[in-house]
Amino acid sequence: MACKAPFIIAISAALLLAPSAFAQGAGDPTGVWQTQAGDARVKVSKCGGGICGTIVGLKEPVDPATGKPQVDDKNPNPAMKKRPMIGLPLFSGMQPTAANKWSGQIYNADDGGTYASSIAVAGPDTLRVEGCVGAICGGENWTRVGR
């Protein structure tokens, strides 16, 4: 009977740790995510103690008006208006604020603005991305498409 006790303790410990291990895996924001509208894919990676997000794909990578690759033409800085959309960094200063949550700023290429933002892993394949302009906030869910 004494020989079975260590085995039972080991099994019990493994069962208790299993949900924790799953939660950590589900809370990993790194990988490639598709925006809710499906117009872009963003690679999220760890950097500087936080996370970074960079555009790695576009639904329409070529601007139909120019026949050339899409550029950051809504940027208010004239020097940045010609930078390519693919490779464009979206997140800045994204640092952990809670389990599975980061806060910092997000660049919105649709209007050239940078906004206060938070990112939260809402499930193994869902990333909740929120941004605020003053008291007005909005958000969307991104879907994991790759690791």
C-alpha cells in the first residue's frame, strides 16, 4: 500500500497542473492573426519584455489605383507615407498588465492615428484588440491563422 502512495500523489499533481499548463498555452499571443475584417494578417512576437505586432500580409497587397504595393499613405508624417504596409509595425510599448493582457499603443493605418490600446488573449485562437480615443473605445476579435 505504501508503494502506491507516491504514484497517486504524482498522478494527482499532474492532474492539478494540467489546467494551468493549458491556460498558459491558451494565453500565448505569439503567432499570426487575421484581423476581424480579414483585410490584414499580423505577426505578434515577443520583444523587449512585451509584445510587438507587424503586418505580414494584406488581402489586397497591391493598391488598385496605382498598381503598386500598398503604402502607409494615411500617415500624417510625409516621410512615412511611402513606407510599405507589409512590414509596418502596429504595436508600440505593449507591456503586460495582467495575465494574458498587454497595454500600449496601436497604429491605425486606416486613418494614420496612434491610439491607446490593449490586447488580450480571449481563447487559444482569439485575440481581443481594443483601442480608445479619449472616452470612445472600440475593439475587434482577431483569429489565429498560424504560429
